[in-house]
Amino acid sequence: MRVASFWPVSAVLFVGVTAATFFVNEYYVVAGYMVLQGLIMATAWNILGGFTGYVNFGSAGFFALGAYTSVVLYTAIDPPLWVVIPAAAIVCGLLGLGAGYLTLRLRGVYFAIATLALAIVLETLMVNWDYVGGATGAFIITPDVPLFASYNAFLFVIMLALAIGSVGLARYLNHSRIGRGLTAIRDDEVAAECAGVPTLRLKLISTTIMGAMMGIAGSLYPYFVTFVEPLSAFNLIVAVNAIAMPMIGGTSSWIGPVIGALLLGSVQEWTKVNISSELNLLIVGVLLVGFVALAPRGILGLAQDFRARLRGPQKKEQGDDEPAAA
Amino acid sequence: MMSQPLLDVQGLSKHFGGFTALDNVSLHVEPGERFGLIGPNGSGKTTMINCISGALINEAGKVVFQGRDITGLKPHQRTHLGIARSFQLPRPFASMTVLENLCIPLEYATDSRTTMAERRAEGMQILELIGLADKAEEHSGGLTQIDMRKLELARAMAAKPDLLISDEAMAGLSGAEVNEILGRLFTLNERGVGVIMIEHVMKAVMQFSQRIVVLDAGKKIAEGTPDEIVSNPLVEKAYLGE
């Protein structure tokens, strides 16, 4: 049932939410955009982190490279968004491919550290590159969009479509031949290779998709904030959210990052307005520590445990019957 | 004996820094043969099977499988060609059930495209053969030691190999359990699979193998039938000293 209904439900959701952008206060569109951005980042992170078992601490680097691809293109020729988004996907996909080759020599915590270093190297490059504004940053002037309530609403609708596409791709991977191979790699890479799984090829697919998806999430960011400088593009919260959202939702399935992003993203946007914009990071931190310590498999894990407990007594009865029957 | 051997290892050498793990070792395994590889700790047995299965690449010499030089091929390519191995320390895919563990090689190690239902059915056949069918839906991370060993063998069999390398599948098991695993290996061998057994449980190797090669300090010191090996003074010296 769930398998068949993903795309119809998404289509209805897309049409409904798009229609809503004409009626609601623009604040909700802006907040919604931030949640969707987190959702794409979390879904991308989880393809490598959750499905394949390689932790990426450098998400902000991929995100910012996507954003700076937009800045470069805007400064050079100001192409339409349907050119900018694929371009960012390609650039960041290539960076992901490069990161994939790192997995040949670096596993576990060493890979994580390398991705962190990758982001810092990229940030240093951007700070010292005058063409994209260097440390002072670059402005982007957004055009009018006649059909939409505002330019932000226009970006929100695109982001919504991209988010649905990203989740759809992650969901497909989760249930595909590739996904089963990735799970084997996550469980035991040596055993997977000996079971016939082409581990390097699958890891490269995984890192490339992750990179491209993060690049896509970053590509619209300059148009959304209209001013990009390295500190905001390589923001710590982007990297932390990309890890925290899947961890809180649950990393084993495509739905985990979606749950985590909607929950954590909404809480953050709510706090930003109602309490303090500085409290954001603290909330993420506390939630992350809480989940890692108390529910390491996230909300999905809690739900599975709860369902298992509900079914528990029945299963035991079945188990008792079997030896008697045999 | 004019047919080509299943596996032909020619003059294999492997160094780790200044340490010579294997020094110009040659051995061959015939199709369907039960072959024993023994030697004291550190003699190079595990290095040898790592070179055969592709986890390590030898510096000198050749590994020829079914007439094809496979030196330099990756492990998954060798699995595809028909070399499967079990691990000394069991390495189950811990997040999967026992049956799902088998579905990975069933899906990846062969060329044929199969449906999930076909793979599960085939996996169940292998589990029945190996005596794990009643645990098919259990999580593989929580199995007992002997069941882990069985799972290792079952997963290797699921790759449909012509050559199965059993790396100390019996270490640490009780006498009855050793006999059980040994029985399973005979069953697999009866289906035409050549088996290389690396083992410290001498009773098992002697009972199982048709031919044995003994390694000591990276060199081949003896080759022959179990009876010849037992009465070989060089072997005695390697194991017990002078």
C-alpha cells in the first residue's frame, strides 16, 4: 500500500502546498523553505551516512559549493534556474565522486575527519576568491516572477518539487538492488565484497548522489537570501542539521530524515521567532545528545520497538506452538 | 589428471614491509577436490587465502582459476568467477536476518537476474542443506557461535562457488559441533564444489582432506595425502620443534 501511494500522495501534497503559498503570510513560506532545505540535506546525508555507513561531517562544504556554483554562474552570465540547479548538481556530484575515492583508504572516523577538512579547504578557497566576493560576499538581484505570490514563494515551490524528488530517489535506493548492496557495505564491507558486491562502485554512486543532492539544496540559497558570504554559506548549523535530522528521525529508512527534518526544522523555525534565534543550535544539540543516548535508532527505532512490544505477547504464543506442532 | 586444475597457484610471494609472509609457494586444487591447508600460527595460511580470494594482491607469482589468470582481480570479481570464502571470525550482515544475509550473494555474485521471491526460495534451500532453516528469520547478529559458522558457510555457498575456502570454520567449537560442520562440508563437496580447508583442528583436516599442503614460515614444506603428512618428519619439526 505504502509502495504504491508515495507519488500520488506527493502530487496532492505538492499541489495543495503550492496553492497555499498564495494565501498564507510570507513568513510561513520563508520558514517552510528552510525546513525543505534541511529536508533535502538530511535525505542526502542519510544516503551515505544511514544507508552506506560513512559519516560525512562536511555537508556544509557541499551545500556551500552548490551555493557558490550559483554565484559564479550568476556573476558570469546570470542563467535561468533550470540551468543553475543542474550545474550545481554536477559540480557537487563530482566533489562527491572525489570524496568517494577517499573511502578506498579512509574508513570510519578518518573518513569523517577528511570530509570536515574538505569543507574547511573549500571555505578557505572561497574566502580568497575575489570573483565570488571573497570574504565580503556577493549580492544577487532576483527578478520579478509574475505567476507567484513572491519570489520566495517561487523558490519555495521549486524547493518543494526538489525535496519530493530527493525523497523519491532515496526511497527508490532504499528498496533497490543498489540499496541492498549499500546495506551490506554498511554492515560489513569486507564480507560484502566477498559476497560479490562491487563495493567501490556502489560507494561512488552513494557519495555522488549525496554530493549532487546537497549541491541542489545549496544552489537556490543565494537567490533565497540574495547575499552570500563564506560564513553563512559554510554555516555550522547546515552541517549539524544534516546529521541531526536523520539521527533524530532514524537512519535505517528513507522516511527517517523526512520525519527528523520536519520535526527539528519546524521546532527551529518556531524557536527562532518565539524565543531566540541564537537558541537554535542549543536545541539541536540537546535533542541530538538526547536521541543518541536514549534512542540511537531515532524516532523510527522507537516506533519499531513500540510495535514490537504491542505484538510481543502474540509472537511468543506462536513461538510456543511451533515445537509442539513439530 | 590431464584436465586443467580448478585452482593453480604459481610461485606466489607476498611481503609485509620486511616480513616475508609467503615465499614462492605453489599449489593446485583439482575440481571437486577436498584440499587441506595447514601450518603453525603465522605460517602464511591466511595470507595465502587472502591472495586467492583477492583481499590481498600478491607481488610475485600468479593465481590461475579455471585456466584464467585472476591475479589483480578484485574480490567481488573473483566471487563472480566462482571463488567464495568464509571468514575465520564470522562477519554476518548484522542488521539483516539470516535469510537476507544469503540474498546478498544470491543477488550479486551471479549474472542471472532473479526476483526477491526466487532468491528467498533458493536461500531457504541452502539453509536447509546447512541446517539453519529454522533460524531463517532471526537476526543474524544474535546467533550462537556455531550458527554463525554455519551462516558463514551458507553465505559462501549462496555465491554458487566452484571453489569454497573454509577459513577455520571449526576453531573453538566442541567435538560434536566440529563433526556437524564437517558433515556439512562433506555435503557441499558432494555437490561438486572444491573445498580448501584451513584448520587447526587436525582430526577434522585429516578426516576431510584428500590432499594436504603444509606451510611453515611462508614456505611450502610438505604436500601429500593425510597419511604421508602425518609421517613426514619436517611437518613434525615445524609443529613441535626439534
